[in-house]
Amino acid sequence: MTELPPYWLRDNCPCAECRDPRNGQKLFQIDDLPQDLAVAASTETDGGLEVLWSDGHRSRYPLEWLGAERDGDGRTEEGKRLWVAADFARGIPEARWEAYLSDPAEQAAVLTAVRSSGFAVLRGVPAVERQVLAVAESFGYVRVTNYGELFDVRVEPDPNNLAFTSVAIAPHTDNPYRDPVPTLQLLHCLENSATGGDSGLVDGFRAAAVLREEAPADFETLTRTPVPFVFRDRRTELRADRPLIEVDALGRIREVRFNNRSIGTLRGSSAELTAFYAAYRRFAAITLRPELQLTFRLDRGDCLIFDNTRLLHARTAFQQDGHRHLQGCYADLDTLGSTLAVLHRRATALDAVAGLFAGEGAGEYLGEEVTMAEHMLQAAAAAEAAGAPDHLVAAALLHDVGHLQGALHGRDLMEGQDNRHSDTGADWLARWFGPEVTEPVRLHVAAKRYLCAVEPDYRQRLSEASEYTLTVQGGPMDERQAAAFAELPGAADAVAVRRWDEQAKTAGAPTPGFEHYRPLLAALMK
């Protein structure tokens, strides 16, 4: 591992001296590091690489992290599903709006489809004006353009764009004359009773990949020729000079801009123009191949979300024997990617918590007649039955996870050594939850000591095991300690959790399982 470049390794030091532990941002500039920086010594131990640097600094890196492959921002062809229409013979990526809103896993599946395949359709979105904005805001922010925060796609008497007529629209990307281009587009169907007007999509990355395979010289021409895209109306004049196919520094397809209606006059030598138009025509012909064109109908309440830097969208002509009205807006892939990353992060965290309940949590609970998991689930059920707010239900559910974390275990507590599980659990949970959840967890042991001091009857109700752990944890508070505890901001919540804790020791009591609380926990996570 020490053959890794020293400046790369030191630049990625994760310690609190080098990175703010709250947000992970670096606390030094690269030129702050010594000119002759070198590794003085290194040791692999306990799944990590410990490094002593020539300037005396110490770093520790997880071996798993050091061995990770290069990753990216998810915007290039790498890792995406490049498709042809037949790939969706069994159906397109879709979900019901209600399920998307209520189930984080369903929302993640929809957003993953947009990232991977370039699109998804939400069914049953309320067919009311401006609802498309709510869809965009469910994962990000609306990109306002000269068309406004939203636009109506219907026949207009004086259209400034062919989209606002009933004619067929060939496959294209929107707003290629804008830089940066809106990277996502949403189209919400309010009504579609006209004959025709079906929607079409083409995977522009697939079309570009086909061009690269069949005519590599044409592909190179389209990646290195800036094309003037222009839009003008009475109030707006926009221009962006960008290639039809953009690749990143590694040559991977990253963006497609394709809109015949918006291409201005390209200037250049005769040879350059001849080469460009030959490549342009070949690429256009590929986008029109039947096997690449996916056609489907948007009905009332359907909302299409698609990647405007990858997919070309189209529309068949329609007759004005009925009404066709869509409302659209623009958004951006970075916010979708952010929401998806947070959903995955939360899912990973909740999987870790669920693993504690299913694993060590299924074992004995400190001499009681219930398991650790049963005890915590019973406490949460008691909080829920009492009508407690969600953050206290969560605290009741998670109050004893510290027994399963840290250097000392619950077994150590039963052997007479305080494992300070309330602090350990609160610190572990603080990665994902705010103080409204973590502080009742942190204070629930102190709350027992407090209640034993101010309510003699409370101590008499303690189980034998709980009486024993009370002595290990410091016994009842004295008068001064009790008064100080009562003044703490989270004291009342901690006392509530403590009372549910003491109720949660009944063998065989029916309770919901951990999955019942998963949506509640997900909603509370940072």
C-alpha cells in the first residue's frame, strides 16, 4: 500500500485534524504539505493502514477504502444501461405516485431508473395544474428558464416553438442553445384525448455508441466540432456552441445535444463542413432507426421524467379531434443524484440497524426474559401506543443499541463494568439522526438514576437485572444531581423513554417488527 503516491495518500487523510468531522471538508490547502513529504513508517492492522509521516503526522485508512475502484459522477455512459426499444418489451420503468411518495425504496427505484436507463414514468399523479412542479420538488429543484417555471405543451395560436403545435416532432433534446443545458425534463399529462400524440424516446448514448462502432471517424468529427445552437423570440436570444456528442477526458460519452430546429449556421472550411454534414446525417439516420425508437402513450395522470442530456424525445402528430395538454418543467440531474445518494445512504444505515436487531439483538437481554430486540421493539410499541411523537418512538426503539456497539458489550455491564451504552449508542446514531433522537438515548440511563431519586415507587418496580445495573451505573442521583438533570433540555424526553424502557420486558408480548418502523426512521434521518 505504501507505493501509493504520498501526496494523494496524505490529501485523503480522514483524521479530525485534516477534515472537519461534521462535514468531511478538508482543513488544509495542498500547498500546506511539506515539499519533501514521505511515509516514515506504515503498518496494516485491524483492517486499516496506519501511516506515520515524515512531518510527524499520523493517518489511518480503511483497507477497503484503499482498494476501492475508480468511481465517477454517474453522468457518462459507464455504468448506464444503453438500450433499444425491445429491451422494454415487458414494460417501461414506472411506479405509482402514492407508492413513490410513501416508500423510500420505491422512490429510489424510480430515480435509479432515470440515472440508469434515462427515464421513468410515474402513474396516477394528480392531473391538476402545476402538479409537475411538485414532482420535480420531490427529488430536487425546478430550473426556471425563459419558458417560466413550467410550460404548457398544447396547441398555441402564436407558437414560439413547434412543440406548441400539433405537428410531429422528431427525436431531439431540449434547450441545446442553453449552457448549462437543463439536464432533466418532466412532462405531466393533464389530458390526452386526441388521436395521435404518442410520446417517443431514443437513447442518444446508444445511438452515439452505434455511430462510434460503425463510423469512428464520424463519431470523432461530432465530438470535436462546436455547433452553434440558437434560439430567438421577441424577448430572448440564446446561443451555445457545443458538440452534438460530448465526451469526457477518458473518451466516455457524457452528453448528447441534438435538435435540428435549433442549429444555427456552422462556419468552417469546405472540408470541415463536408465532414461534419456527412457525420451529422449518419448520426441523424441512426436516431431514426426503428429498433432505437421506443413509443408509448402518456395518459391523464402520467408524468414522464427523463435525462435531457442523454435521451432524445419525440412526438407523433395528432389531430385536433380531442384535447392534448401536458405541463412540463426542467430540473437537474445533480439534485436527483443527491436525493438518490441520500436514499441509498439511509437504506444502508437502516440495513445496519436492522442487522443489529436480527443479529446480536436476537440474543439475551441482560438477564431479562426477553431478547434485546424484543425489549427495544416493545419499548417502541409502548411509545407508539402512548401517541408519542415520531422522534420519541425512534428513541425508544433505538435506546439500547449501544449495548451492541463499542469496545464494551452489554455482557460487560452484567459483569460489573459500566459500558456507558447510552453514550455509545447516541454517538453511533448521531451519524444519521439529530439530537431529538440521540439525546433521549444518551440520557436514558441518567433518567433511570433520576427517577429512582425522585420517585421511590419507581425503584420498587425495577426488575432484578435493572436493579443490579443501576448500582453499576452509579445508583440513584443525589439531590444536586437530580436538580441538574431536570434542567437539561432533553430530560423530559429521556424520562419518557425510560418509562417505556421499564415496560418493555414482557416475554411473548406481540409487537410490530423492525420493518414497521423503517419508514418512520427514514423520515427522521439527516
